[in-house]
Amino acid sequence: MMGRKKEKELPLQSLPPKHKSRAEDNDYKESEANDDPAVQQLNISDESTEEVVIPHTNPLGQWGNQIQFVLSLVAASVGLGNIWRFPYLCQQHGGGVFLIPYTLMLFLEGIPMFYLEVAAGQRRQKGPIGVWKEKSPYMAGIGIGNCVVSFIIGLYYNVIITWCLFYFGNSFQAELPWAKCPVDNGTVVKECELSDSTTYFWHREALNASPSIEEPGVMNWKMTLCLFSTWVVCYLCLCRGIKSAGKVVYVVSIVPYVILTIFLVRGLMLPGASSGLAHILTPKWEKLGDPQVWLDAATQIFFSFGVAFGYLVAFASYSRHNNDCRRDVLLVSFTNYATSIFASVVIFCVLGFKAHTNFNDCLMRDRLVIADYWGSNISSVNDSVVFEMCNNPTDTNNTIVSVINGSSLNLECCQLTKLLDTSAQGTGLAFIVFTQAMLEFPAPPFWSVIFFLMLLTLGVGSQIAIIEGVITTLCHIKAIRLRREIITGR
């Protein structure tokens, strides 16, 4: 006994429990697990009501606040198409009846795809390529396609902004340069005389279009300078990433609504506004049977919401994980929908006024033709005589009508509905039809300035989203080997 080594006594705390019940053993294991720091970080008491915030993982930054995120989505989705394409589609496809397929496509196509892209970007905190690649490596091509399409659209979209900037700069004159035809050696330019001053300015001064594709013409230095200026503006808006873009969206998403409201108030006071509104809102139910109506409604929803371009995923990747993106998607979707209808009302108030003015001018020309044939004063020929000669050229109850019909006198016999049906779309609406209508307003330069300012803000807002979608994608896949600060200033 004396030679045996004395066993080392262990501390009492390190001795394992010997006789424990199963419940006591489970309590011991649970308390031991709770001592693990990793478990403690995720262990939340049932009595705690604090929200668990998952840390932001996007290395490119985060929106300053939730308002910036919502306004960026509004600026991205509400663009030039809401102003100059949707009103044209309503006019061509049955007026108010076009809202039926458009509303159905909103719920069947627009909102679901919009929600898909925003939710995916917010959850994964990555650009389009990263989001689809996580689903499957073979689906990364979808994100690449988004990036390529956005890049091509961005090049084209910036040209449209260039045209708006050119007209905006030319609006700061006492007399707008497209108000009258130019005079060469004391005579009016024949090409302008055969068309009109606004069309001539658009094709010859703004575009400086050559006669054919075989004749490239000369460099349009004015437009080249405007194009360079628009790229500089885009760079300044994105030079610090979403930090600078988040400030810009306050302007580009709100200013268009202010200007549209100003035009609405002015347009409702114009003669002929009611005719324009009746033309755009009166439903033509037979149009519902035309498949092209449904196709155009789906196409307009697709492009208006900006789905499949990638920038919705990119914008959402800068948002917080726990953001209620479903609320944001519904808010932006219905804002986009309401903006299209609001813009249509404004546009056709002005177009109704223009058609009313052109109709009265047409009546005056026909009255002059009839008065010249009669050899009397124009005051002796009222509008009813013109209508009767145009509608009943062979009426035997009227000697003048039976002898002089509309065809022999070459009367124009204009109709207000036909003038409203010939409204243009796209660039023709903005740079020809609408500019011509504003010439009839008091103080045309003021209306021209705010109109093209509205187009500029709409274009810049969409362009920011398009280019940011491309930059975010390239940064996430590390396709840009240079430092980001060199490329974008971030």
C-alpha cells in the first residue's frame, strides 16, 4: 500500500454525473450546447420579440433607405414607353377596351415576373448571373443574356436621351427654331414648305439624315456633343454606385409626375381636349377579338416593367434581406399601371387640341375654295355648307351642291375622328406631333422646356437602371480586372 502511487484527484467540477435521469441528462446536454458561441448567436428565446436581422452581404453597398429602393424601381420601370407608346396602343386597339387585356397581362405576366426578379436579387444579394448560377450552373447563360441585352438597349436608349437633350437646349430661345420654315435667299426652303416646320427640323436639323444609306453624309457635331454629354451625365449619376444613384432617383422619379400634372391642368383647358379624351376612352369592343391586341398588351407590359433585363435583380441585390419586397413590387406595379393611364389622358388632351386646330384650319381652306368659286366673301360660306357639300355631294335639293361637288372642287373634307386616328407614336409623337401642338400654346418655349425636361428625367432614370444592371453583373463575376474606382469612381 505504501509503494502504490497515490491517484490524482480530479476537481469536483470535471467529474461526470453518475446517476442522472434521462430528463436531467437532456438538460445537461442542452446547457452544454448553449455554451457554444455559434449556437448562442442563433439561439433566440421564445419570449424575445426582437427581429433577427441577417447581415447584408452585397460587397457593392446598400441603399441608404427604403424610399430610395422604391423610387429606383419606379424610375426604372416608368420610362418613355409610358408616354409615347401606351397612348398610341390605346388609340389603335379600341380605346378604353385595350385596358382589359392590359390589366389581365399585368396580373398574369407583369407582377409575377417582377416579383420573381426582385425577390431573387434580394434573397441572394447577387447580380443576374450570380442568382441564376446558384440555381444551376447551366442557367448562368440567362444572366449573361440579361447583361448583353441591357448593354445593347443602353446604347440605343442613350441616343434617345441625346435627342431630348438637343431639343431641350434649343428650347431656350425666344422663338423656337422649329416654329417656322427656314428661308434661303429670301425664299422658303421647298422641302420644308412641302411638309411642315417641325418635320423638317427633326429630319434635317436634328438627325441630319442623308438621302440614302449609300450616302453616309457628314458628321453631326452638335448631336455628337450632346451624345458625349449624356454619357457624362450617366457617369456622374453612377460614379459612386448606388450612393449617388440613390440621390438622383429622388429627382428623376418625381419630376415627371409634376410636369405631367402641369400639362394635364393646361390640357383640360384647351379647346378640343374633350374630343381627344372621348376618342381615347371610348371602347371599341370588337377589338377584343383581334389577337394582335392581346399580343401588344403583353409586349407593352413586358417592356414597361423591364423584366428580363437584369437591372431589377441588380437593384434588389442592394436591398436588405428582411425587406418586404412583395409590398414594394405591388406598389411599383400599380404605380406603373396608373402612370400609363395618366400619361394617356395628358397626351390626348393635347392631341385633341391639335386635331381640333387642324380641323378648323381644314374647314377654313374648304370655305376659301367655295367662296372663291362663288366669287363672294368667305363670311357667306359657313361650316354647314362645307359639311353638306362633303357629305352629300349629289344632293339635288341644293343647286350649288348638285353642280359643284366636293371632288370637282378638290375639297379636303377633313374629319375630326380621322385626324385623331392619325396620331403618331414614339419619336414621331414626341419630336414632331407634340412639338407642333405646343407651338399653339402661349409662351411655347416654356412648355417646350418642361416637356423635354420630363423626357430627359424619364430617360435618365431608365438609363441609370440599365447601366447599373450591366456594371453590377460585371463586378460580381469579376469580369472587370481594373479597380472599380477606375471604371465607375466607386
